[in-house]
Amino acid sequence: MLDIPSPVRVDVETLLAAQNHLGVCDAIEQYAPVGKPNAMTAPHFPKVAGIDSTVPPPAHTVAPASPAPAPPSSPAAPGALIQDRLAGWVSDLTTLHELTERLARTATLDDALHEVLRAGAALVGARRGLLALEPADGLGPDTVVGLGLARADLGHLETVPRGATSYGKILDRADPGDEPEVHADLLAEDGLDPRHREVAARLGYAASFALPLATTAAGLLGAAVWLYDEPAEPVERQRHLVGLYTRYATEHLARLLELERTRAKSRTIAEELLPSRLPRVAGVQLAARHRTGPRGGGDWYDALPLPEGALGLAVGSVTGSGASAVAAMGRLRASLRAYAVMEGEDPVAVLSDLELLLRLTEPARSATALFAYCEPALRKIVLAGAGHSPPLVIGERRTEFIETSLSAPLGMLACWEAPSVEFSPEPGETVLLYTDGLLHRTGDAMDRAFARLHAAAAGVPRTIRDDPGAIADHVLHTVLPDGLDAADSDEDVVLLAARFE
């Protein structure tokens, strides 16, 4: 029996009414006992009336039966009722805390969308659902993600007229508000769209519950829909909990959406500062691959036709990340192109001029760079590097790194200078230039990363050795398997492949 201190008077009818009108924290604060309960008589609140987020939701959901009240004549009835209510509030508060903590740990918009669907399904007792992200400002991104729905299932749902779907009705409202779209028995509704009825029968859902995802600052972001296998709808307590959760989740989604847009803009700017297409030069085939980190980085590449049929190849990396690094990268690349046109046959002079410019205009930055002056007709290459990784030659008879002089990055010394290296690729060999991000993304020590790169280049299949783009793809996916080449990383990746005929 609950031990209630004498100074506390509890109005049971007020407590019952508060269940549906007070938030979890407010209710606990208003009706919690005053003072410290005795250690022997303090109640322990079992998780009996809440929702355990760690347990998968059932396949079918109906309104749970209300606990039978104690007989009026029983002297323990008021205490047991209070204990049940307090246990429910504590359990609900714990569940919301766990779900919001799990959502807060998501770092990408896609992960957050899927987490919102999973958490909402646990709160309303559904097994499947979908979330349509469609920001009202029209700036995107627009996407639909599903829970327990395959891509083909989402395709079937998209064939239903937009105005007949729960999420379409919410997204097309003049004022989305926070009112849900509830269809407790879809197949029994007289005005249901025939195509909607057909798709619901095909996918096997009979009811739906949808909520708008909107904030005061960002406006309407989208709508979440949860689907039931049998006629059902959430009870009032479930609606209250999922409403609290989605209000927090929408704020989190709005922050991630803004971050995603900023990252997309940085990637676009970085891509625009790089060559839109590679030049065509007789005697050589070119291909490039570029992966930009989420914050935008300073890795770059270039291929520049030079007088007398020559070709200039360059790769480099500027320290830092974000918009300032991208801008610095653009300035250095443009400057190197100018120096290459004037004195490209001397790579050391090109990098010396670039180093002087960097010290004068970007004194707080350093950069690595590699510039190669190529004469395809003679299959002759003269190159110089400043703190950059050595190129790799890939051919039928050899796969080896080109020995370059060890030198400091640009901007690290008062005056940079290093000797150039000359070599001649054989017909059919490919010279691969790359940035350090390819090695850093492996997570290995540098010696092991170099060994992995060498093994990937040596294992290029014979069938693709005539295609520099296929060689670059093979190396990229072999050195960075399991999607590491496309995953979010602070490291940019650049590969520039030149196959000599």
C-alpha cells in the first residue's frame, strides 16, 4: 500500500482528469508526494503502464483494455489507483527520454527519418509506416522513406492519388496545424479512393494514423504515416505521447535539414571549382574521380592542355575544411593553371611560384601539391611534388610507386624547392595521381594504407586495363570497400588517371 505523508491531500477525481490534460512532467510535479518517503515504505514504480521502446511493436494493435478499478468498498483502492497513475507517468517519461536520446544521436538526415518512423511505430503500436519529407519552402530535398515497406511497396503507394493519401492531405493543407489524419477502418470507408482501396488490400493494411511534421520557424517539413494490419487507432494516451515525440523530432529534423542543405551547397561549389570536363589530348586518355566530405574540403585536381601538344596534370590538397578551404582551393587551382601556361615545362618553378603566392595571400594555410608536365607523343613525364603522395604506375609488367623527392608541403618553409623527377611510361600503362584522403579514409596506418593501394592497383583485371575510368573505380572501391568511398568523412578523395597509348 502506498505510503502517503499526512501533509499531502490527493483529489482522486482531479488526478483522473489530469491524466489526459497534463504532460508527463507536469503531472508528476503536481501530484508527487511532498518530502522524502520512508525507505521501507517508498513505492517502486514498475514499468507496467508505459511503453517499452526496446520491445518490438506487435503486428496488430487495438486499444488496450483499461485496468479494472478496485471495488469501492476496498480501503486500498485510492492508493493503488494513484500508484498505477504515477507508475504510468514515470514509465512514459522514461520511454520518451530513451527515444529522444536515440534520435539525438543521429547525425544524418536519412538516419533521423528512419529513427522517427521506428520510434513513432513503437509509440502508436504499429508495425509499418512511411515518412514523406517535403519542405514547404520548396528548397528540398524531397524524399520518402519506409518502415517495413520495400521499395516496390512504396512505389505502389505512390500510384495512389496524392489527395487520397493521409500524407497528401496533410501536405496540401493550407494550415497543417497539429491535427492527425486518422483512418481507423480504411476498407470500410464509403468515400475511399478505389486505387487506395486496391493498394491497401494488396499491401495488407487496414488502418492508418498520420501526423504533420511542422515547426514554427521552418514551417511544414513533411508528414509521418503509420499503418495497421487490422482496423485500429491509437488511444488518447498513445496520441499524446507520439505528439510530444514528433514535436521534438521535427525540431531535430529541421536542424539536420539545414545542415544537409549547407553541405549540399558546399559540395556544389567545390564541384564547380573543379574541371567540368577533362580535355582531349592525343596519345593519352584521362579519367577523374572525386569524393567531397560533408563539410566541403580543399582537395582538387586539374588537367590542362599546354602548347606543343603537352599536358599538365595536377592534384593537391589545402588544409582545413568548409567554405574557406574550398575558396582557398579555388584560388590555388586557378593560380597553378596560370603558372603552368607560363612555365609548365619546369614543374619545380610552377610549384615555387605557387608556394610564394600561398605565403603572401594565405599565410595561415599550407597545402600539398603535385604537378606533372607530360609529353604524350614522347611518353615523357617530368613531375615535382610538395609534401604529396607519390604517383602510381599501373601496367602489365609493373605496378610501382614513382620515386619522388621528399619535400615539405607548400607554406611550411621560408622557401620551398625540390628537384623534379623524370620517367617514361610504357604503352598501355596508366599513371594514377591521388590525394592523401584515399589513404586516410582506410583508417589504417600509412604504411598499411600504401600497401592496400598497391595491392588494389596490382589486382586490376586485364579486361578493364584499357579504360582509365574503370581502373580508377576499381582502385577506389577496393581500397575503400563497403561504401567507405561514399560515406561521410572529413577526408576528400581525388583520383586522376592518365593512360598513355
